[in-house]
Amino acid sequence: MIEAVSNLATAFGLSTSAGLNAYVPLLIVALAARFTPWIRLNPPFDALANPWVIGVLVVLLAIEIVADKVPVVDSANDAIQTVIRPAAGAILFAASTNAIADVHPVLAMVCGVILAGGVHAVKATARPVITATTAGVANPIVSAAEDVVSAVTSLIAVLVPLLAVFLVLGAALTVLLWRGSRARRAQG
């Protein structure tokens, strides 16, 4: 029972972080599965630990990191990532819950799509506003912060899964409170 809850918490943390950067949590899971006992991936997800897959993830991460720092290019990248981030979230959720045994694979993938897709939607909506209000000057800073949050959340999801759930819930609450305060200021 504890392992199932831990796997679910890991899945939530990894899928959510995929909404910010698809390749960071995928690479962390791939490296952890390949070189540590922390993650055990069942087939077909064990393919993530293949050295060729890890190499491709490193290249894709490098491209993502550069593209996401350049104003206008980041918006085009977000459009492309609209498919990739939710797909990564689905893979991570299913792989982390050992979907073949614990959770129905379709349910696991739908949860991953919703989590990563929701975070991505907030990011993709906020980024053009940040670009417009700062003339693109803040884009590299915001993007770097997103990358760090994605990496830290992914690492915590692997190492201390229940803490990842609290981080995700805290971030969601922060966004909701921020949006509520903005709406109240706009009304009054």
C-alpha cells in the first residue's frame, strides 16, 4: 500500500513538472532508472533507460533550453510543446505508477495528460504576457526558473515523493490565489 501511494505521488510530481519542461523529468527518470535503484521501470517504459534514448533526451533538452529563452521563439516552442509536454506527462505518470500492475494504463495516461497539459496551458498563456510586458527581457529569467522548478520537482518526486505532492498542491494554490487577487484588483 505504501509503495502504491509513493508511486502515485512520484507520478503526480513528475507529470506536473513535465508541463514546464518535458525533457527534464524524462531525463531524470531515465538516468535514475539506468544508474540507481530509485526507479524501476516496467516494460515498455524501461526503454527510457536505453543509452540511445538518454542521448536523444539530452539533445532535445539542450534544444528546449535554448529555444525557451528567446522571445517569440519560446511561443513557437510552446506551440510545439502543446503535444509533447502532455505526452511526456502521460508516459511519466504511467511509468511511475507501474501502470501495468497498479493502475489501468489508460487512466494513468489520462491523469498524466491532464496534469502536464494543465501546467503547460498556464505556462503557454503566461509567457506571451511576460514577453509583452517586459519586451522579452524577462523571458530567459522566467524560462530558467521554470527549468529549475521542473528539475527540483522531478528530483523530489523521485527521492521524496510525498513532498512532491505538497509542492504541486502549494504551487496550484499559489496560482489560484494570485489569479483571484488579480481578478479582485481588476474589479475594484
